[in-house]
Amino acid sequence: MNPKQLLRDTTAENFLESALKVFEYQYAHCRPYRQFCDYLGRDPGMVKQLEDIPFMPVELFKEHRLISDQKSAALTFRSSGTTGSVPSEHFVADPSLYELSFTLGFEKYYGSLNDYVILGLLPSYLERNDASLVYMVGQWINTSGDTRSGFYLDDLAGLRQMVIQLEEENQPYLLIGVSFALLDLAELGPLAVKKGIIIETGGMKGRRKEMIRTELHAELQKAFGPIAIHSEYGMTELLSQAYSKGAGRFTAPPWMKILTRQPNDPFHYHSGGTGGVSVIDLANYYSCSFIATQDLGRVYADGSFEILGRFDQSDLRGCNLMVL
């Protein structure tokens, strides 16, 4: 199976067929995942529906090397974690598959990267060299082809001036930033954002008190105008992202699907309503595509979803840690 073609061809109608093929491959070639499935008494012959697939707890990315025995790691992404905690490690066999996923995902929601100046405000991530978010935004910057695209580490004044310049030129731009840094920018004074899209990736990283998403967005709108503040849902253990264009409702690309489970029963899924979030990310072809996260969420009939918080015992880490 060609995983890149799989991403291009997967639709809502054939998602089950695609997911079962990926499950068969990962059961055969990812030893820690196969051991987990065997422990639960599940093998490909027993799996007929999405709900039959064992979803591996996301914590196991901290403890096991999850990669196909047919591949080696070209990149290793690590979660930020909290001080003293063990980071998750995601071993990426084919970076071009990740690049395809985040490019097609972007284009689905926002159109061509060539139409935007890309501004990255990710200081806590830029201080590391193993953050998947920095890799993604760096590729966006390169693909945009505009010399004004770039990262801003500490130069908030320069970023503010760039936003003013792009607004004066009526140039569409996208500003993606971690929550605390966007609030730092907002404190420099109001900006009339009309041509730009602002995407928050969540996370105060210990720099500010945690805020519920509605409170954060309200603060950002005070500074940047009555535009909708967009959000990104992603994590180190995934190679795909979902986006919200406001109101906290995320939509996933066709090769990614969200299910909600009962916290104490990994094989009991809700057709709707609130529960633990399990993610199918077919872009994780060479690692594990079936992940039980520590997030709590709600899935709607149209497939969109909300993230409502995290389990009490979860580490505070990564993207979108805000509790609603």
C-alpha cells in the first residue's frame, strides 16, 4: 500500500476500508502495537469495525519505540512535557508523508500556502530542535515563497510592525502562535487584524495561568479586533492536525477521525456525546495510527468535535491543554 496515495484517496465513504488496511499493516510490522493488541486478544481476523480496533494509550509513546520493523527513523519528534517528566517520542520514517499530511490539511481549510505570508510565534517550541509543530510551520514558511514569512522568537515589536505592514498592503497572512506568546503580543497594544488569520495552538507552558478557550479568545479579540480566533488540534504523537475556525469546533481531514470512548471501557464508544478522545490518524502509517489520548471531548453528528479538557491524572503538555 502506498501511504501517500492512501491520504489522497481516503474519504468518509471508504475510511473504514482504509483504516482496516492500515491496522493490518501495523499489526504485522509494529511489534509493540502487536503486543498490545495480543494482550487485548485482538488480531486482524477479529476486527471488522473501527470500534473493534485496539487504540493504544498515548502514554506508551513514552515507553516504546513505535515504528515499523521495515523502517528506520529519519526524524524523531519529542513532546515538551513538564519539568522532570518523560517526553513522548514519535519516530518518523518518512518526513515527506508528514509534509504531505500537513500541506493537504492546510489547503483543505485555508487554500494554497502561496497565498499567505506565514508568521510563526512559537518561542517555547523554537527553543527546542525536536518539535513537530516547528517542523510543520517551518515547511509552511518555505512553501509560502514570501521573504516576509518567518519565525519570531523574542521580537514581538518586529512582529507587530510586520502585521501593521501586511494590513496596509492588504496582504493575506497567517499568524500561528502558542497562547502565552499571542497574549504577550496583545499586551503591546491593539492591532486591527482584517487580512490575517490568527491560529492559537494552545499551551501556556508555565508562563501564564491556564485559561479556558473562550476566555483566551475573548482576550485576543480585544487586542486584534472582532475576528474569529482559529485553533489547531495536534500533538507530537500525530502527523495530522484538525482546525477550528471559531467557537471551538474542530474539523479533521478525511484521513483522520475522532471517536469518543467511555473512560473505563476501551471498547465502548459513544455514537455522540462526551468521552475520552480516541484518534485515528492514517498519516501515522509507519508508527501507530490508533491512539487513545488523555483528552476529553465531544463528537457531533457531522464529525466535528470539541476538546473539553483532560483527565485529571494527565500530564500538562503539548497543544491545547486548556480546560473548558
